[in-house]
Amino acid sequence: MIRIFNPTDKDFSSNGNIAIKPLKLIETKKKSLNGWYIDAEVSVEYADHIKQDNLCVTKSKSKINLQAFRIDGIKVKGRTIVFKAHHVMFDADRLFLKDVRPVNMSAISALNYINDATDNPSPFTLTSNVVGANTAYFIRKTLIQAWSVIEERWAGVFDADNFNVTFKEDVAVDRQVSLTYGSQLESIEVVENWNQVVTMLYPTGRDGIMLPEKVLVSNIQYPQPYSKTVSFDTKLDDEEKTENNIIEELRSNALAYLRENEVPKVMYTVKSDVNQNLTIGDLVVVKHPQLEINTTVQEYVYNVMTNRVATLVFGNYNRDVKKQFDSMKESINDAVEKASTSIKLSKEQTDLINNLNKNGYVYIDDNEILILDKLPREDAINVWRLGLGGLAFSPNGYEGPYSYALTQDGRFNASFIASGEITTNMLASDVGSSLDISSNNAINMEIANREAGDEFVKSSLEQTISDFNIQFQKEIADQNGKVDLLTSYFNFSDEGLEIGKSDSDFSILQTNDGISLNYKGTPISSWKIVNGVPQMDVTALIVLERIVMGNHIIMKHKNADEAKSGTIWQHTRKIG
């Protein structure tokens, strides 16, 4: 049974507005934030209750309590209604964060901090056992997008029991389940990706530094070597950047990368003889011909009405690429926004120059060029001055002082600089002053996020490409033997409709006057109406048996097969 509740209900201990026996009810759950929804079908008589945003409460394979799913995507099909409903934890996609910055916080502190900062009150209660502190900035992001960043940066996985959301360590549950290549995999769909595999790693660090041993070798080896070089950035503070520290950090990062990529990325989909006891996050050891691979359950499809798991997906990576593309989309949007700001600034500067350049006077002296707002120069207030010493502007007259200047020795003085990009080795304050960048969000965010962001984007792109290759190869494999070469065609032209096959010289042309059979574009037979009488024209006619004309038949002579070549034998008789 499913129970229907109002959109704002939080207590699901009753039967709600109505209890309905569905015709179909399938639950699909994926790991963490990758998706959790039901597909349902009910009688059309319940149309008054199956409404957008109403809550459909039903049991779930992975939870003791009944779970609430928000109705969406309603379709009426004859006498039934089909709809999809997403778990209420994904209501987080409707909550907005304007500018929230958890700095050096634990996971639970960061989660509560952003949960209290949404544009509308959040219905969620959060708990976490993930340790460690980190920093993240969320500017104009949804709560679900913020959770996704926290999932990556604090290294955990999300789950929910209705509006109670947990963020826990990603530790597989060992239920002593294993699969062996061979007979046990005959009914299992297997996808393997070896693109990222490395068994001999040549790591490089900042400024091309390498390990003294040059190469790290995996304990796992295959008949063919998998060698590659990977660059790693440093996260050490300036005072920690000694040669020994940099080497140790490089070795640690490289070993972690090697362990992560010494085995292929695999994904298995089981649709028959499914183990009914496994759920999201459970460990499945796959005994590969060359090694053992630890995988975890990533997804299940559960028939709620029969209490049976129909499909189980397990692997050693997250195959859901939506978040990766969402991240890439956000990066593109940020770049577009920055470009729009630069374009706007450029337009404003262009308008300023175009307007002001219609006024003023150019005064050329023996050793300098002046641009003045009035003459003589002694009366001018706004002055541009160009000479061998440099270019300067004064709003205080010719004698200065000059507020902005680019001088011959390479110095540039300005109260405001707007730039799409500035490359510098150092930002320094004047003597006796301090450099204040606290109001510059871009610099602050770059300092806090650059290293983590670079690594995230790099890994996201690598995994996205890898996942795309896997899916592409799978689609090709699925279509193998199923695709036929299509040679038939039809063509509409001023003459009419032509139908044929690209590998044949024959075609049929239908026009307003009739139909013709063409050979290499030339009619060899046609059917049309002439003066109200149907008429058939034939270029050449070969009759094998008989011709009927009115009440007469012209038939093949009984001795025609014995006739000499070129001789025509005919037999004609009257019908009736």
C-alpha cells in the first residue's frame, strides 16, 4: 500500500489522506546523492490525490521506517496514472544558499551551519560521524550542491531516513559475499575500464621535482605493464616547503594515487538470482582471473509489491556522472559570469573614452604631449601628461600632484585596477601599511579552494571521460548484431514522392497523374488516367502464362516449350 500526504506534512504515522493499493511500485536507490526514487502506477480513480508535490509514503528495502517521496512527473495513460516520486532528502535542491562560508569546520558543524543559512527554513536534521576539519565557500548554490561539495571535501556519504539526514564515513559492510569469474558471472553484465590503471608510477611535484627512487611499483602486476607519469601539487605552507617535506608529501600523494588506480574500474549488474540480503554500501569481493577486486553495492532496483530485488549494481567506483557534469556546468557558468563582468566593464570604459574624447585639447610641447580639459594649460584641471618619464593623469591641474601614473622605471600607481586576469609572483603592501584583501571574495576563494578545486576538477574530468568511454563501449556492445544497414529511402520533390532502395536501380514515383515504375530514373511502366479511362503504359511486356482481354484469353501454347527459338506459339479462345 502507498499512503498519500499533503506537501507540508512531516508526521507519517497515520494513513494520511488516503491509502492506495498500487498496480506497480518500483523503488530505485543509488549510493549517497546519486538518486533515490519510486516509479508507481495506480488507477485513474485516484487522480484527485495524485498531485504535484504531494507525498507518497511507502516502505523501502533499506529502511525500517516508511519513507516519504515527493510526487513529480505525473502522466495519465488510459485508465491508470503513472508517476515518479523522489525521496524528500532531495528537497534540498529547492533550498538556496546566497553566500555561506564554513571555515575550518568539522563535518557536522559545516552541515548545521549551511542548514541554518538557507533562504527558506530547512526541514532537515543532520548527524555525522565523519572526523576532520575543512573549508568550503558556497555562493549562490542550492543545499544539495553544497552537500555534494561536502561529500567530496570531507570524504563521506549521505543517507536519509525521511527528513533525518546522515553523513557518515564511507566504510563497506562485509557480509562475506564473493563472486568468481566463470559460471557465477554468466548472467551478469560486466563492464571493465582499464584507462586509468597504473602499476609503475613516475610522480612529479612542483617545479618538476621527482622522488629519489624515480618510480613507485605496485604490488599488483599484469602480463603487460601500465606505466604513466602524474603531476602532484603541494599543499604545504611556505614555511614547511623544505626539500624533505616536499619529497615526503609527493611520495604520500603518489602512493595514494597508485593504490586507487592499480586495479581497473569495474561495474557489475545482476538481474537474475539476485542476492536479496545486499544493500547500498555492502562489500562484494570479485575474484577476477588476475586479482581480487573489492567492490561495493552502488544501486538496487526493488519491487516493493513482491518484496524482491530485481537488479543489483556493484563496483569499485561511482558510475553516476551527473554530478561531474553539474560541476563542469557550474565552472562554465562561473567563467561566463566573469566574462560578462569583464565585457560590461569594457563597455563602460569604451563609453567613457568615446564621450570624453569628443572634448578636450591636445597640446604638444617640445618634450611632452598634454591632453587638457581647457586652455591655456595653466587653467586646466584634468590633465593627461605623456613624456619620456612616463604617462600620468592629474585631476589637480598641470602642476599636479598626479594621482595615476605609469613611469619609465616600470612602476604603476592606481587607486583601482579592474582586470580579467593578473599574473604576479607577489602581492606586497607599501612600507608601514598592510595589504587588505579581506573584501576581495575572488582572492579569498582562490586561496582557500584552488588546490582542492584543481584536484577535484582534474579527477572529475578524468572520471567523466572514463565513465563516458565505459557507457559508449557498453552501448556499442549492446547494439552488436542488432543494427541492420538501412538502404530504403523516400524523397519528396516537385514531381511527387519517390520510393526506392539505395542499392537498387529501380524506384517508384507517385505523382498527381499516376504511378510509374522507373529504372535508373527512366519510366518503364506507368499507371494513369487518360480521358477518364485507366491506362497502363509498358516499355516491354513479357507474358509467362496468359493475357485476359475482355471475354478473351491469350494463353501460352501447350507446345510452346518445344518451339524453336524466336517462334511464338499462341492459343486464343473465347470465354463463355
